[in-house]
Amino acid sequence: MPVVRPFRALRYSPDAIADLAAVMAPPYDVIGPDEHRRLLARDPHNVVRLDHPSLEAGDADLDDRYRRAARRLGAWRGNGVLRRDPRPTISVLEDTYHLPGRDEEHVRRGFFARVRLEPFGAGIRAHERTMTGPKEDRYKLLRATGVNTSPVVAMYEDRSGRAAGLLDDVAATTPAVDVADAAGVRHRLWAVVAGDAGEAGGSTADRLCEIASAATLTIADGHHRYETALRYAGERRSGMPDGVELDTDDVLMLLLEPLAGPLDVLPTHRVVRGLEPEAIAALEAGLARYFDVEPGVPVERLLGAFGPLGGAAGGAGRFGLWTRNGGAILRARRDALAAHLPPGGAALRRLDVSLLGAALEALAGIDAAATAEGDRITYTMDAAEAIALVHDRTDGADAAFLLEPTPAAEIVAVAADGDVMPQKSTYIYPKALTGLVINPLEG
């Protein structure tokens, strides 16, 4: 079973940083060039300088940026910008937000803790295939700095409701941090000390860690960070005697439980590029073999069904399509696609992204390798943008396939079968804010 425990976190000091919101950042993998420049300009101590360091004039090689991040981390610790907790804690997080384009308010609660690294299996499960480039980037940063700047995000289940109740009690008190990000998400954070005398059965921090340690953890976001941490831990342990505990055997995680706020997953739409006119015609002509096709669907109806206000739960095998010949709604014929689906369990084979992937390979020759490399498909969470790319023929965009979200329960089901989802199957929203908690892999 997983080992979840408090730790002495590294945090921005409110004595040194007047505006904590100015030093936070989204995860590195969702920061585009314009956003990166904005974050750098916002505050000289923004965490993006540690988590997503950029090349600078005069750098001798690409790895200078990682070494610079390590030097900067040391300087910030030395001058009090970052301070370490005097005692082990967990950090309870509450995110209050609206899904893009919607009015209803959502609340999600969880907590940051250290989790003992172990190969994927019964205790900790993955649902996503990783790529070499991002893992190498995260490894070089981790090796240079010796800290986890961004958490792995994982789900666990507590049907007793005890965890949700404990989180509710913490959230009723005054937070240590209360900031809003550029997307309007409000993040509140509480540092909860472990081992204090209190309620029977231990402190709130200890009880939350105990509950999560008794469950299976399914990684929802941050697979690259987890696999990188495994590699780094293995290297640090090389030659060490058995039984010696190292901080590098742990990784920073944000642990979420559905009763404390369901996990919201946004769809990622696909825009197919580089089709010749005859290939577009063949794709459209072949759709009827694998889908029930409703043709002549206008843009407004597609956006109503697959845009922010669509509201569908997902998983029904329904897709929107836009080409230069107009729009359609497609309903997958699962029996016709069965022979083209990837090997694996029932959960993987019933996913909307698996159905669409099988159809794209059969109709346009776009296989999983081409999908992963991204040279044939562009991804966007914005249905209107997907349609506009095709309308304007941007970068050879030929067809937009609009999807509904992957249900969060399917992430757990696929991972439980030992399978991994196709690339860009899920977009967890909101992303965990980087800079709230840093895990120093020392003492």
C-alpha cells in the first residue's frame, strides 16, 4: 500500500513576498511562450524561474538553465524568500473555480504530502503514456535543484467520508494563503502540523495521511514528474544498504478524493492536418462505416453541443466534425470499430478517444505514433478554435473532431486494468498551482 506522510515543506515567506499571487505559476507543461514572458516580468521571484527556467544570453549549453535554477533556489533560501517549515506538515488545498464558459461554482479540496515512490502496480497506478523529451527535462531540473517544485496529482477513494469531513473542518478556519490565478481560480492553503495533540486518533494531518495510505492512488496528472522521480531515486539509492531511508525515495503529491470535490476533466479536441483533397473526400465518404452520421450540422449547434455549455458527461461515443464541406455529428458504431481498437481491457476500449483514434487510423492512416508525435494532429480545448483553424486552413488544418470529456471514473478504471490512455485523453481542471508548496529532498 502507499506510504503517505507529512514533511517539512519549503514555502514562500509572506515577510519577503508582499503579493504571493505574483510568484505563483501554472505547471510548466501548460505555459506557452507569451505566458512564460508574462510570468517572468510579473515578479523577479516567480517560481517559473525555478520550475521552467529559460535559456539566457551567454549560456554555454542547454543545461545552464538548470544550473541557474539551482543557484537561484539556493539564493532564495539564503535570503529568506523561501523558508522551510520547522515541523512536518501537510498542506490542505481548496480550489474554488468555474469551468470555462460556465457560471456554476465548483469547489475541490485535497492535501499536499510526500508519497513513497514505488513502481506502478497495486498501490500506485498510472493512466497515461509518457514521452522521453519531457521526462529528460524534468530529470535534469530535479538533479540540479534537488526539490519537487510541482506536485504529482493523484486520486484516492475514501467511501467512509472521513477525509472529506477532516478537510471541511480545516477549510472552516483562516487560511495561510489565499490567492487567485490568471484564470480566476481561487486557491486557499492551510499548513496543518503533524503530531500535535488533539482529537483522539492523532492529528488531522496524521489521520488524512493514514486514510490515503490505506487506498490505491491513481495518478491523474504529472506522470512525467513521477517517472522522473523514480529514476532519480534509483540513482541516489545506488550502492546504499537496504533499510536506509532517503528523502529522494519520496515525491510531492496533491491527493484528491471525490467526496471532497469531484475531479473535473475537460475535453481535448483534435484538428487533423496535412490531408490531400482526395484524402479528405475519402475520410468523409468512409465515416458511415464506423459512425451514424448526422450531416448538415451548423457551427452554432456544434458549439452548443461540444463547447463550454455542452455539459455532456462524456463516454457516449458522440463526436462533432467540421470540415470545409460543413459540419456533422457522429455517433460511434462500436461493433464496426471493434476490430480497430487497441489491445487492452474494456475500460480502455470503450473510451471516446480510443474510438476516435481507431477511426482516424482506419480512415486517414493516422496511427498512435503519429498522434503522439503531434505532426498530424493539433490539440485544443476550445471547440471554437478547432473549427476556426479548419475554416482558416491554419497550418494545413483539414478536419476538426470535437470530443466530450473523459469521465474521471474512467481514468481509475483504465489504470486498474493496467492500461494507459491515448495521448491527450484528459485535461484536469484546474491545474495544481506551482509555488504553493515545494518539497526539498533533504533531511
